[in-house]
Amino acid sequence: MRLQQLLPVLAALMGASLVEAKAVFAHYMVGNVPSFSQADWEKDIEIAKTSGIDGFALNVAAGDTANNPSSIQKAFAAAESKNFKLFFSFDYEGWGAWNAGDVTNYIKQYKTSSAYFLRNGQPLVSTFEGVQNTGDWPAIKSATNAFFIPDYSSKGASDAAAQPGVDGLFSWDAWPEGAHDKSSQVDKDYVSALGGKPYMMPVSPWFFTNMPTYNKNRLWRGDDLWYDRWQQVLDVNPEYVEIVTWNDYGESHYIGPLYPAQYPVFGYGGSPYNYAEGMPHDGWRAFLPYIIQKYKTGSASIAQEGLVSWYRTQPGTACDTGGTVANDKNYQTPYPPAEVVQDKIFFSALLNSAADVAVSVGGVSLSGVSWRNTPSGGSGIYHGSVAYGGSRGDVVVTVSRNGGQVAQMKGAAITNDCKGRAENWNAWVGSASGSGTNPPPTTTTAAPPPPSTTTDPAQPPPSTGDACVEGAGDGNLGGLCSFACHYNYCPAGACRCTKRGSAVSPPPSTGQKGYPNVNVPGRCGYVGLCSFAWDRGYTDNLAACGSDPAGAAGC
């Protein structure tokens, strides 16, 4: 073949490779963080990056004119400094419809930023609904060269694909209806309707909201959802994935850290109580580097085994429902929540080979504990659940192999205590690291941040040149993070990895036990760091750590 004939073929192949470049984003509620500084944005971005996430879809509401300019500016400055990607997801429901001119101006202003996500040179733009304004987009696209992947879920796949200016579609249909598990049929309907145009598939772990201001008090079944949806991603193989969400505390599907600065959202929503406080979801990030790599490339290696578990801390009939119903009663059949969600403890483990799992509640072992799903070949993510019935007390999930412990998570107690309020239908999530390149197993507990709600380093498996070699932390965490991160133990949320390189071997173990001081706020978030540092000779930070085991009691 002559060069003149070969050039078009090469160009087509190059274009195809660009089109097929996969990416994973997390939906980020900009309206929840008006008080965030650029440093706060950088902290969230760093945590997202270490979890394998490529960028944030910035949900911006039309009516939030007082905060949008400042928040967006800080977000892009932070993303530029961290080599992270952002794109706009214009929300047409939260505070009313967007003006086409304002949408155009925002895209024009930020599409040249090094942080803006481009698809084949075009700025990617999305929406949350906006079906009354579909006619605006041909002109917006003409003015901005945007690549338009809206969420028009209320129209259904076929009608949404037929709307003017649509280059692809994002679906908000991430949860199952009624007492069923979520299937991928809707996703496949979108792929079919799009006829080769890109599909952005939603993945979400949970849904519960009680916000009377917005006439929202409902849930959809979470249960096995986080595991199931990622398996469906591998099956559907979409061009993009969008995690719903990073920080929507009001709908309980956040996977980012808990920050008290975002708790005012419960006041705005008229919520009867704060159902996110003390309910960390950090553990849901633990296996993201593995599963994202598998989605992108078809394979992934395991450098560190681990365990994640989640459950509601009250049985479905323990407390008053608080008026919550299962399903959206505006267009689905409503059910009592206890008929839809299951009183079970759910667990997933990332394992190099087969292992056993055991669960106890209140010190009593549960029967019937087993894996529901096991990976082909024995290496990958194992998943299962067990009903806890009338058992009450602290939850312990243990994974073992050949009589030796691989990882153990000690979680929040299951109780009938309603705390003088209605049922909290939100999930508590914990995780534990296992054997591998990081320190011995640590556990998580519900400790209010800052600094963190987890002691498990949710960071990608280290490889040559990708280990953390420098890090930082705030307040009492400063010295601990500086020491521990140098040796690639840099727990996400508590510490920020500021430099990566070839792994540095930590000092030998001294056998010295370190624990958080009893009076340190959020002390359970220090358990792993104090243990790691003191065992390796770093005992300088006496304001945070000491030798009294009482500091780890209940963690």
C-alpha cells in the first residue's frame, strides 16, 4: 500500500483510538461546597486521583449565582495544579433552568483550561435533565464546539437519543425499582438507541434522602448494588462511567470523605436529622483502582488484598420509618422500606486467591456466611452477604486463608437504638487492608472528620515509580503524615500524598505499640498512623499518639 493510501487508514485508526479512550468521573455537587478553599478542592482531587478517578462532573445549579463563579474558579485552579480533569454538568432541576447565554459563557471561559476534559479536542458538557431546553443546544454547541452528553433520563433512551444536538447520553438510572437488584437492561437500551455514539454509564452505591424542602423522602435498594454495577460496567463496556456521586450527602450516595462544612445541606433541605454524620462511605473507594483498571484495560493486578463491608446500623423495623417510602411515588409504586431493603451485612474482598469469610455480631458468629460471587481464576473481587436476624452489637468481618487472617474489619454496632429519631436508612461502610506492600491490616470506624473517617489507605496499588514518598497532613497529622507517607503509607483523607517515586522501605519494626490519645478529636482516624509510626520508631508526635491502648478502644 502506498503512503498516500495508508495515511487515511492511519488517521482513521488514530481517531478510533481517541474515541475509545475510557474514563471514569464522579458527579460533584458544587452547590454543597461554597465555603471550600482551593486547598479543600485540592484535597478532594488528590483523594479522587488516588482512587483511580479521572475527573469530576461539576454539577452547577442555575440559581446559585452567588457561589458559582468563586467555586468554579477554585475548582479549576485546583484541578490545574493536580493534573485532574473537570467538565460541566448543568443542573436544570435543582434551582431552575439555565439561560443558554450563561451556559455558553461558562463553557467558553473554561474550555481552554488545561483541566477541562476534552473528547477529541472538544469540551465535554453534560446536564442533569433540561428536557424543556433541548432546543438551546445546537446554538450552544455552535458557539462553543462542545461535545454534548446530556442526562435526559426522563425521556427514556430512544427519545433522548433523538433530541437536537445530542452527541451521546448519560443516564441517571442507577438504582433498582422495588425489591429487586439492578440489572443492566436500561444501559443496554441506551447503547442500542445511541447506535455507536458514546454512552456514559451511571454507577451508584446507595440512595436515601429525607429532605422535605424538596419534597423528597424515599430510598431505592442499595444492598449489593456497588458490587453488581461494577460487574455490569465490565459487561456493558461503555466509553465513560460516571459515579453518582462524590459528595451528595443529601441523597446518601457519596463516596468521598465526610466534611462538616457540607452538613448545612441538611438544613437547606429541612431534614429532620443529619443522616450522613458518623456514616462514612470511604471504604467504597478501596477497590476502585483495581476495578477501574480492569474496566479500562481488561486486566488488573492486586498489590494488596483487602476487605470492604457495609450495612445499615438499624434493622428495618427497629424505628419509625420517618415517612420514608421505597421508590419514587411520583412515577413508581411505593412500598414500605423494610420490604425493599434487606437486613444484611454486605462484604467484598479483593483477593489474590480463594479465602474464607466469617461474620460476627455482638461477638456471636453468624451462620450461612459465604461468597455469592467469586472471580474466574480465583483472583479478583469476591462478594457476599449474610442476614443478621435478631443479632445486635459490634460487627466484625474476617477473611482468612489456611488458618491465617488476611484482613479483618471491625465495624459500627447494629442496634435497636433509634436515638430519639426515625430510622436512618443510610449505610455505614468500613474497610480493612490486608497483606501486601502496605502495613498490616487496619480497620475503619465511624469517627467524625477531620481528619478522616477511615484508617485504610485507599490508594492505587503501588508499582515502581508510583509509590508515595512524600506527604502532608493538617494539625496533629502533620508529622505523622510526613513520616508515614515517605514509606508509602499515606491514608487517603487523613494525609495528602505530595510526591510519588520508587518505594522506600520503612524502618524495621521495633514492636513498640502506639495508639491515639484519648482526647484527640476523631481519634479513631489516627489508629493506623499511630500504630505504623510508633512501631517504626517515630514517637515525636505526642500530641496525637501515646502508649495507652485506651485510645483505640471502640475503634
